[in-house]
Amino acid sequence: MDHNISHAFEAFQKYSIDISRQLLILWETSSEPWGVKNIDSRYVYGNKAYYELLNINPASMNIEGYYDEELPCSIAKFAWFFKEHDRNTVAIRDRLCSLEIHCYGPEQLLKPYYFDKFPLFDNTTSECVGTIFHARKFENYCLLKHINGEQPGFFRFYPPENLFSEGELDVIFLFCNPCPVKTSPEDLIVHTGP
């Protein structure tokens, strides 16, 4: 593990990103995928679990310095979305979450994962210098029954534009996803604020 941490420190220094040893140890020992991209969406770091998720052998390829579209895996064709997610995370300077459904792992089966992205700030200037991402398995079995297993995709958990308020987006969602007649307004939890 110390070799991996030393190598990761070198990668962060190469991209002028100062990262704490505590975070690297957390990421290296985590069974969940973690990674870091610089402000241009180039990979700076990915832990072992992230390599396994992408079905990339770290002994044969180091993702450091690559863009998503350059990776030899099924997610490459969705690079435009990942870059947009990175830009939005940097712009709002807060965590954003998406639900990613792609062929993952050695089996290359469609699996849904939540991807949380966080802005990564410079220790000195507080400028955003990239993004930290974390993936976790999606465990909603009711929704999983409705995924037909043939089309990869993604869901955003933030408004794509500022055209609609949260309440208006709730109405659009409810219009597109009709509820049983017996559903009460309390069950719907509709936003009524601005």
C-alpha cells in the first residue's frame, strides 16, 4: 500500500494538487471506487476498486493523465456527460450526484451506481483545482426491476438548467410518472417553495 500511496503523491504533485495522506489512505483501503480528476477532467488518481469497476488492469494501464474518452472501457462513449458533471460540480462548488448505468466489472454487466462528485479545492488559494468522485452501488430493488438490462444511461439528481423551479420540476416528474389514484399529496412530497 505504501508504494501505491507514494506513486499517488507523485501524480498529485505532477498536476500541482496538494492532497493529504489521510485521504489517500482512506481511498487506497476503501472497497468502494474513489478517484480524482484535475480541472480539465484528466484523471489524476483512481483506487483499485475504481480500476475493477472499469475492468481495467492497473498493471497494464495507468489511467493517470487520460480523459474518459481515452479509456478502454464501456464508459468512454459517455465522456461528454462526465465532463459536464465535472464542470457543474466545479461551477456550484458543492457535491453533485448522478446515477450511472453502464457495463461494469469483469462480467461487463449493466449495473447502476451512484456517482458523487465533490469539488477539490487548493489548500492555499481555495480555488477549485479538480473533482473528487466516489461510486457506490445503487440498491433500490424496486427501480432495478424496471431497468431492462439493454440500454446504458444516467440520471441527474440536480436540475439540468435553471429554467424550472423545484416545484415545477416535481410537477413535470409527476406528469411523466403517474401515481395511483389513492396516492395522497403527503405521499408525493411536492415542493411548494420558490
